[in-house]
Amino acid sequence: MSGLGRWVLYRLAGLALLPLIVLHLWAWHAPGAPPTAFAPARARLETTSAMAVALLLLSLTIFHGLTGLGNVLGDWWRLDRPGERRLAVALGTAGVLLWILGAWGLFAFRRR
């Protein structure tokens, strides 16, 4: 992906995260609500909409965080073109592995 495309996606992911985080906090940690227990949290994740929001939040957070980390490391290390490509592959691989681990945890939380 080009530098401009990655920059635009990074900004869009950051903007999308803001309402998703508010939605997550409102739905799971509403003011005055009792602390979230295991059974109600599991019941919420049974709904498709809650699982979709959780997976979208996971995806955008990983993408936004690793893209930001790549920007910082790229500036710090002053990488040449092949070095940037290796860093992008390493961070992309880490992102896929983190997403698999996070999705596995979310789906393991659901009833069988």
C-alpha cells in the first residue's frame, strides 16, 4: 500500500475507533450498572451485533496501533526502502497473529 493510502487508513481507523470505544463503554460499562459478570458478558457476546462490534474494535485497534508503531519505528530507525518493507511485513504478521488470538478469545467466550 502506498504511503498516502496507509496514512488515510490510519486516520480513518482512528476516527472510527472513537465512536466504537464510546459504544463499547456505554454498552458494557454503563454508569450505575453493576460490574460486568461472566454470565451477562457471555450472553451479550451471543448476539451478532455485539460480536461484530467487538471484532471491529479489535481489528481497528490492532491496525491503528501497529501502524502508529511502524511510523514511530520507521522515523526512529531511518529505514531504507527494503527495511521499511521488512518492518511492514513483521508488523503485518504480528497484527494477523494478534487478531487471531483476540478473535479466538472472543469466540471461546461464547457458548458452544
